Amino acid sequence: MGQDRLFLHPVLCWLLRPGRQMLVLYSSGRFGKRLAMKQRPLDRYLSRLIWLGVTPLILVAAGMATLSVMEHREDMRERAVFLVNDAVADVDNYLDARIKALGILADSSFADSPGQWHQLYDLARDFHNNFGSPVLFADTGDPMQMLFNTRVPFGTALPPVPRPTGHAAAPTALETRAPAVGDTFTGPITGTTLVAIAVPMLRNGAVRHLLISPMDASEFQVRIAGLELPGGWSLSLIDGTGQVIAQNPSNSPGAGLPNGSWVSVSEPIGFAPWTARIDIPEASYNALFWREAFALLIVIGLAILVGVILGSAAGRPVIRQLQALALSTPGGAPSPIKEISQVQDRLEKDFRHIQESEQRHRELFEANPHPMWVYDLETLEFLEVNDAAIYQYGFSREEFLDMTIKDIRPSEDVARLLDNVTKVTEGLNDTGSVWRHRTKGGRLLDVEIMSHFLLFKGRRAELVLAHDVTEEKRAKRLLKDHARQQLLVARLGQLALSVDSVDEVIESACEATAEGLSISFSRVVLFDFQRSAFVMTAGQGWSAGLVGLDLVDRAEIARALAVFRTSEPLAADDVMSDYRFAESDLIKSHNIISGADIMIGRADKPLGVLGAYSDSPKRFSEQDIRFLQGVANTLAAVIERHQSHEQLNYMAVHDAVTDLPNRLLMTDRLDVALHHAERSGMKVALLLIDLDRFKNVNDVFGHVLGDRLLHEVGQRLSHCVRADDTVSRQSGDEFIVVLPEIEEEQDAARIAEKIIRVVTRPFTIDGQEILLGVSVGIVCFPDNGEDSETLLRNADAAMHVAQGLGRNRYQFYSPEMNERALELIGLEGDLRFAIERDELFLVYQPQISLETGEVIGFEALVRWQHPVRGLISPAHFIPVAEESGLIVDIGNWVLKTACCQYVEWMDEGLVSGTIAVNVSAHQFRQPDFIDTVEEALIRCGLRPEHLELELTESVVMHGIEDVLCKLEELDQLGIKLAIDDFGTGYSSLSYLKQFPLFRLKIDQSFTKVLPEDLEGGAIAKAIIQMGHTLGLEVIAEGIETSEQRQFLQALSCDSGQGYLFAKPLSVKECPGFLRNFRESSVKS
């Protein structure tokens, strides 16, 4: 019985209702805290105790059931993994056999030559017969040209097929340069679902052709149909697009059911972008789980029912005793129950003690010099305040008592306040924390709070003492801010010295500005002197997309210019009161309240503006302005150093005349492009461009205009290429264009055609219209060289070939060009000594009158008998002589030798007509050409009327005034003048009328097509008629048949020469020919 009393005493105190005054006062003790707890019926507590005893047993049962379910599910999943791996292995082996067979075809040497493709076709037919799938042999273009298809005989013309996209086999094989299996597709003819295997034919690391073998997807249905699956399970083979290729069973709905109906296990196919997947019905997967869960629910329900029944039965006697204790009143008759009487005595003593303590504490509360108050923890209402609080906060006592503690807090601190109240309610006192309070006048105070929980007039409350630390905290904050700002400036300076990236320093300056001033917005605006624009180079807090753009807001530009003009900081604590800030849409759109702008740079060299802005009220102190100035000075030093460095670097790698990359930068970019192309398998093209006739521009107009012309050429070239391409000036009138990442040579050809079009358009500089020609040599990596030096050398060879073929054209490089170039270099060296070594000699082709059949003269033709190379054709060495300038010496030698030889024949009575000598453009343009001709005539003793000089149309049409002057001098000497190869150039008839010509020579290209070619005949007729109209004789060269002679004679052509009459004859052969020809003419 004594033990029962010891137990009942605390229980009675805990469970008494808190409505009576004596019990309320007693709640300030340990038992009072228990009274504050939520009250529940005793039988409920007893039921819970019983339930707690049963709970471990329920948990053990639940754990065993869960373990059983997990083991069951793991067994099913392991079996599914085994089955899906078996299916993957089967499909991979099936595909591997076909890929290896196609790989053997791809490695066959028969694929390297079109002449052996029929043998490759036979091998592919064997594959078709063995595997049942056709083989397509295609190129790599787009569209792809089918070269053969084993479905049809070899040689059948096949149409091009567009290259498929996505995860198809062909593009994947081209991209990876490895065999590939694609996703399913529908056959265009059969309409069946097909799968393709593509194997690339690699030669020197590049894909030359593709072998493609399409197969029916139904073959995979056969492969997986043989796998035995548990009841209700399904196996699916799915491609990369989600298309089901095959299923086991074939009518399984697993792949099409919504998510949640099936549990799936999948594995990727090794040789294809497919997946093999086992689908297990979720009902089968979870069957054991539901059985175990149902049994567990039954056990839990029975345990709850037993706990409720037993708890109610055990608690009923105790409840009756507690109800009797609750009905007793303080000061009344003692309870007949000893334990309840003892509780009543204890409560009365504590009540008197609390009354005395409250009186003492009230006196201390009112007299305290620091603000103090008591507030209700439930309603947060002020219950009592002292005079110090009324004085410091400005509210009257009545106003305080109508407020809550939230009313003296800023709205942003209320959430923290409520969290703190919750902690106090849980028994944690708030001691030493600092809060912000708002006075009646709106001023914010920083106060340090000390508090303690108490019961005040029956209400759960907290006693608070507030110590004003506003000024103390402000002083500490200023000192801390200054130290932080100094540290940020120092770190920014260290960063500026340690990194090369000015952008990194500028970005760090924005971050330091925002951090040092505790603001949301900062920016660096730099002035672009080339474009006369302000650019927001970096920033913090601004809307996405603004950083990196030009300032377009007029107010922003005006404010930046104002800072430049005054070189003074511009700050506004309230931007709406300063028109320079208020008119900015950027300021308004970001809800900025305070801001400051500081110039970056010196007054004589402003670079930009450093801006600091806040979306909350902020006063920019002198300390803040000094901090901003420190950041701006650091930025100015970094930017000036960077600009100087960039200018030096730019000058080192750019051409001063055209502002294009020079050879150094071009070579570096070319090397980078070559390395990238080597990894990616793409091509790189290099175009070497030479300006024709540019030297004449420099000679006539001077180097100043020439430099401007080069700059304009560079601009036009830059507009012809992509942004990633490089246009570079090498030296003089040569430019180079680097085209990285091109797919085929035709891409370079299109650029070359565009360059020729734009460069050959007239240039107008200082009122002068200037025409240029252009020759372009093209090389491609890796076909024409694997390093920059080789590519440049080969491009130069190709460019010279383009020049030799007529200029204003482009030429791709071929290996023969270098051989030709070496040969030409050797020829040039030997040609320099050919005259001295007496290796040159002349042959003479007779010219015959078509009317009389008489010899009317000879044409002297130069030949070269090389001591090692043998007889060299003029077509080989004359271009070398013209390019090297040796043609002048050779032409003078031919002129003198021919004149002297003709004099000998005339003295022998063999000839009486003219000796025709060809004159090159270089020779004719020599200032002393007339003197050279006169000297030859005098030295040999040949009368001028027996000399005929043949000039091409291009010679007489270049520099009309100078040409006309020389022709008239020659005519006055009595020398006959002829236009050679007439009809192949662009002669102007108005000029031809002015020239003192004697004869026109029809080019052999027109003669050789006569008389069959009507167009050639019409041209020959027109030339003859025009010549006769102008009073000129007409001679045709290249006559080889009697039909040609008769046709020309019918057109009234005066004379001719060619193999019909005689080949070019040596000096020794000519006398015999003349005697024989004369005798045959007499007999006829």
C-alpha cells in the first residue's frame, strides 16, 4: 500500500486540471511543467503501454516477412538477368558472324580498283548466298551512289540513295570508321521491317566506300523465340528508337503496356544500338508481398484491439480516485485520502511563496534602466512593460499593451522571431542574441536580448531585457567593413599580378565590389574606342543577357560620359532624386534605390566606369568611395597593361598594310587546323593567291596607292570566307586562305571561284579604276601534304601552273607539278647557257602561195638540242624563257640568226620573199627593241622589206599608244608586220585599223577542223574577209590535207604553211627542198 501511495503522489499532481489558482501558481515548479503538457485519459496511456509491449513482436514479424519478399524478388530478378544475357549473347554472336564476313570483303584489295569490282561482286554474292542477305557497295557521298547490289547483276545502273540520318548504320559507320548496325527501317519495296549492317572500307585512315547488308528483322524473332520463359514473362528486342524488333512470345503485350504494369530487366546489345528486355508481370512480382502484408495487418489489428480492451479495464478504478481529487478546493476541508491531502498542503505553501517573490520582482522590473517587458508566448501580446521601454521605443503603455512583439520587428525578422518563440516554448532561454527593433518613429535599433520563461497571471509568458547596442555594433561593422574592403583590394591587386586574363580580373573586381559594399549589383563598363560604344564587360546581379552587350539606354550613356567629363565619383543614396539615375530604364527595371559610378582610368585617358548599385537604401560613405576608387585604379592598371600587351602581340602577328594575319599567325592557325583535322578526319584546304599586274600598279601609281589597293583586296578576300577561316597576306602581292574542316575539295573550289569573281571586279581608289588578275593554287590536307611547309610549297607550284594556264583561274595541286617545277628549274638553269654552248638552232617552215604554189618565204622557229635531255620542244622551254626573262636574249639571237641565214639563201638565189620571225611580248616591250631590229638588219645585210615580224594579239593590245608608236617606226623602216595566231585573242577592230599591218595569220586551231567543222569554217571565212577588207594579206598555218588547202583557196586565202607542204626544215634541208619544190612546180 505504501508503494501505491508513492506512485500516486506524482501521478495525481501531473493529471490535475489546470483551472484552479493554486495549481496554476504551483506550475512554476517541476510539476507545473508537466501540467502544461497536453492531458489525455488514463486508459489511453495504459492502452499505449500494452501496445508498446506488443510492438517488438509485430516488428520482428514484419522484418521476417520483408526479408522473405526481398529474397523472392531477388530470385526472380537474377533469373531475368540470366535470361536477358543469354538473349544478348545469342544476338551478338549472330551479328558478329555477319560483321566479320563483311569485314573480310571490306579488306579485300578488289575494292581498291574499279576494274576489280566485279570480283568483289562475286565475293559479295557468296555472302548473299550463305547468309541470305544482299550486299550493297556504295560510295560515301550524300546522296550515296550504289556501285553494285547483289540483288541485281553486276553493272546494273543503280540510282543514288540519300544518306540516312540518326542512328542508321551508314552514317554511324562513316562517323566512327568502324562497323555499325543501325535501327530498324521499313523496306521501300517490300514494306517489311529491315535492319542494316554497314562496314566501312578504310584506306589510309579514311573511309573510301561502304558495304551495306540489309536483313529482315524477322530473323531475330527466330533467334529469341527459342528461349523458354516462365509463365507470363516476355522477352523483347528493341532498337534505339523504341521500335520492337522481336518478342517472345510473339503476341506478348509487355512492351506496349503502360509503366507500372511490368517489372523490366534490360541489357544493351554489344554490336547494335539495341536493348534486350525481360518484362515480368508486376502481379507475379508482388504476389508474395501482398500475402505477407495481409497477414501482418491482421496481427496488428488484433494487437490494437487487445490493448484497448485491457487498458480500459485497468484504468477505470484509478480514474475514480483522480476525479475525487480534482473536485477539492484550496482552503477547504482536507481530503479523506492521505495522498490528496498532502498535495493540497504543498500547493498552499507554494502559492504564498510565489506571491512574495512576485512582489520583489515587480519592484526590480519597474526600476531597471534597460527596457524590459513580459509577453504571452501563445498570442505574443505585450503583458507588461517598464518605463525604460516606453522611453526608448516611444510608445505609451497603452499602445504597448495593444501590440504584439511582432510590431516592433522589421517584417523580414518575423520568421526568425517565431522560430525563437517556439524554442522558448520548448524550454530554451534566449540569452545574448542580437535583434533589430523598430521604434515608433521608424528608427531601427540593434538590441542584445536576455530572457527567461515564467507564468504571468496564469499565462505562459517570457520576461525580456533589451540592451541597446546600435552604436557599438555600427562602430564594429564600420571597422570590419573597412578591413574587408582593404583585403579585397589587396587580393584584387595580387590577382592582377598573377594572372594574364584581364577578363578574370574584371569579373573578380565586380565580385569584390558587391562583396565589399554588401550590395546586389555591380558592373564594369568599358569604352570601345573603335566603335565609340560603352560595353557592359562584366556584372553581378543583372538580368540574363545584359553582360557583354553595348549600353543603349541614353541615360546610362549620358551618365558614363558625365563621369568621363568630370573625372569625379557620382553617387546617389536615392537614385529617384537624381535625374542622372532616375531617367535610366535599366535602373528602374532592376528596382535600384542607391548607386555610385567611379571612373576607370585617368582624366586624359578614361577607360570605363565601375558601378555599384543596391536595391535597398544605402548611403555611400567616404570610406565606400575610397574602396571603389581603389578597385577602379587596379582595373585601370590591368587594362592599360593588357592593351599594351595586346597591341604588341597583334602587331607581331598581323600585316601592317592589310591588318590581316601575317605568315607567323597563319602558320600557327594552319598547324592547329591540321592537328584538329587529323583527329576528326576532315580536310583542310590552303589557297595561295597571287595578284597579277599588281607590280604595274606600284610602278604607275606609287606604293601609297598600292598599299591601299592591297588593303582593299584583303577586305574583299575576308568577305569571301567563313568566320573560322583565315585570310593572310604573305608578302608583296601574295595572299593565303586557310579553310579548316571542309568535307570535299569542291568546297575549296567554290571559295576560289568566289575569290576570282570579287578580285577581278574593278577597284576605284582616288578616282582611279584599277583592274587586277588573280591566280589561285589549291592544296588539301592530307591528300597534298601532311605539314604546313609541304602544303605551302605545293600550293605555290599549283599557283604557278594556274598562271601558266592563262591566269584568272584556280588550279588544284598534283604530284606532277613538283616534278614539273623541278624540271623547269633545271631547264631554266640550262637555258641560261644554251646560247653560249651553241645548243639552240633554227628550223624553217616554208610559206606557200595558195594561188601560184610558189614559196613566198619562210618562218624561223627555234629549237633546243639539250646535251642530256635531247631535243626539247619549244612548248616546254619558251614559257620558262618568258617567265625568267631569258626570252629577250633568245629572241634577239633568233632575229639575228634568221636574218643572216636568209641573206645567204638570197645570195644563192634560192629565195626572194620574206623571213618571218616571232617576237615575244617581253622582247617587244624592251625600250631598245627598234634599235635591236635595225642592228640585226645592218649586221646581216638584210633589206627591211624581206623581214616579217609576227606579234600576237596580246602583245599589240597591251599599252596601245606605245605599241602604235613602235609599229609605225618599224613600218617606216620597211619591215612587214603580221598578227600571229589571229582569232584566239581579244583584238579591237578599231585599233587594228590604226596599226600598219601587212598580214594576218589564221591560227592552226581553226585550220585543223576544216572543212568539216562549219563553225571553224565560218570563223576562217570571217578572218579572210576582214583581212582583205583592211587591205591585209591572210596566211593560214597548220595546213595538213589537200582538202584544207582547197577549202582555204576557195575562201581566197592568200597563202599557207603546214605539213602538207613541208615540215620545219633544218638549214641543210632547205636548199634541197627549194630546188625540188621548184622543179615539181615547173613540171606541174
